Amino acid sequence: MITLAYRMMGAILLDRSTYESVENQRSTGAQAFLVVLMSSVAAGVGASALSGFRVLDLLVIVGVAVASWLAWAALILYIGGLALPEPATRVDYGQLVRTIGFAAAPGVFQVFALFTSISLPVFIVAWAWMLAAMVVAVRQALDFRSTSRAILVCTVTLALVLATTLAFGLALQRPVA
């Protein structure tokens, strides 16, 4: 547990050596998924405060957060690893997932959205921080030489995921009577 906390702290601090270490250790796969799950639960807890703490809302938000992360990972794999690779890029799904799993670590701060007066700023800061962490993670996992390519891959893929999630949310929204 101490190792997980140490790795999460390194990921939160955007430490490249932490991401490189996680990338190369196959045993960190379960920890990476646990980080994604903790971040998703934090998002669910923070957002459910806005709806009055309904369990169903919490579960739906956690499910959407995990699904969004999975979609983001798949798009990064495709766009960063196959469509826009650099000559040194070698795509290894396990390395990518382990590395970007830890990039979700700043998402644990979404739990502070429980304080409804600061909910929106908490979510904005947490997502911006996760995006920055994702850039570091993608640069390390896909062996990009330039940070600008990692920024491009991460922002384009995040925009696609958020647009798709918003579209599904609007399509599934219940009519107001």
C-alpha cells in the first residue's frame, strides 16, 4: 500500500521517472486500475453531492468515469500509437495502460467537490491536472521526444471522449415534465 501511495504521489507531482517506472513494471497493472477506480469513485462522490447523494447517481457516475477513461486509453493507443507515432514509438498496450492509469491520480481530488460551493472549480482543476498528468504519461509510454505531440494526442482524444460522453448523456436524458 505504501508503494501505491508513493507512486500516486509521483504521478500527481508529474514526475517522469514515476511514469517510466510504472511503464516498465508489469506488476503495477492492478495498481493502475485501482488508481482509475479511486479517481472514478472520487468523481462519483463529488458529483453525487450535487444530486443529493443518491446511490444510483453515484454508481452511474462511477461507471461513466471508468468507461470514459477506457475510451480515452483506447483513443490514445490508436491516435498516439498508430496514427501519429514518432519513429521511436513502440506501442505496447500494457505499458500504455499502466502508465496512463496512474495519470488518473489527480482525479482523487474530485472528492472535494462534496463542498458544493467549490464543485465546479474542483472539477476543472482536477481535470486539467489529469490532462497534464496524461501528457507526461503518454510522452513516456509512447516514447515521444516532443511534449507538443503528447499534448496534441491527449487534447484531441480527450475532446473526442468528452464530446461522445456529452452526446450520450444528452441522448439518455429524461424529459422534464
